[in-house]
Amino acid sequence: MRAEKNSKSREITGGAADVALLPDTEFSGAIKEHVFGGWSDKSGHALEKIYVVPKADLRAGFGIQDAGVLMRSISKMQGMLYYSRSDKDWGVLYSSAYRLQNAKDGKAIADDTQGSADQKTIYAFMDDHTFGKSVYKITYRQTETQLVMFMENVSALCYGPLKAVQPGGFKLCASVIDQGDHFLVYMCDCAEFKIISALKQRLNNSFEARLEAICLWFMKNAR
């Protein structure tokens, strides 16, 4: 089932000034700057989504600390499913996913899930259905009521033989906010790419599918 129930989605056309779904929290400015700070009218894709996730749908007692542990569990992202708008079918987004010792060392190490996620930075390897083998830098912020994951590509994202997105050209943010009887899950991403127009919609679909996939994965593993 796609994650469209209890959700809103908006394409961004004017950079950070055009962000409308982002909840007002102490990290709102950081989210805008991270994802949309480098936005221009030449950016190939920019989107925001927000989901309402009732706590009644999750396991008893699931809170922000649990969200911080889950969002640092890179190895659990292996096998993450996504809905392909192009193929109109489900597929595996990440056939392989694990934490790296550093950005240049391909050695897999255990997930860092101890304590608070606040101010932690990790590197992750993901073998992506669309972009192949990629390395990402992921930084976290956490308070008693909010968990934020900031993500950007360290390696180029390749579409077949083409370098579709240069290092640092893809930014994603996932924010989980405790609202009492429910969580707000805010997702946004921006990608700068120059590619033939015939492929632009396929890439836009792929980037949007990532936001949906992460939210679905979050809800599945929080149950």
C-alpha cells in the first residue's frame, strides 16, 4: 500500500521561500538550509511531503528515542520497498545497505544505535535500484519531541553510464515530531541534475518514491 493516506505533497518551485508543509520547530531553519539552501531554477527536482502517523498504529510506547534508534539502523534499510510510478509495481529500493567506517573506507561496521542520535554523523553505503552503489553522509539532531535526519550523497549518483547527480547534489531530510497521539513525519528532498528531458520525469519519480519508501519503512519497523 502506498503511503498516500493522511499525507500531503508539494513540488517546490521557489526554493526555501516556497516551503509550505514544514512544521515550525527549532530545526525548521536547518532543514530549509540543508535541503533547499542551494536550490535554483536549474535544480531538477525538489519536493516536500508530510504524513500523519497515529501512535495507535505503532507498537506500544514507541517514542522519539525509538525513532532515533530506528533511523540510525542503516542495515535494516536493506530490502526497503518502494512503489515505482514508472513500472507501476513494487520493487526493492536498496538491495544492500550498511554503515561505513568513513566516507572512503568501504568496510561495513555495525549500526550506531546507542544513546541519543543528537549531533551524530555517520556514513552509509547503499546499493540503489536506480543509482547503483552510492555513499551518503547522514547527520542527526534529536530532542525529547523531535528526531531529524539530514542526508546527502558523497559519491555521484549514476543513471546507467551517466553521472546524473554530482556529489553533494542530492539532499534529503526526514523529521519525526511527537504530537501527543500521533507523529508528524515530514520528508523533503532536492536534487540538482542535468540530463536529457526524456529521463527527467523518471528521475523525479525516483526521488519522490524515496520519500514514500522511507516513511513506509519507518511505519513498518515502528509497529
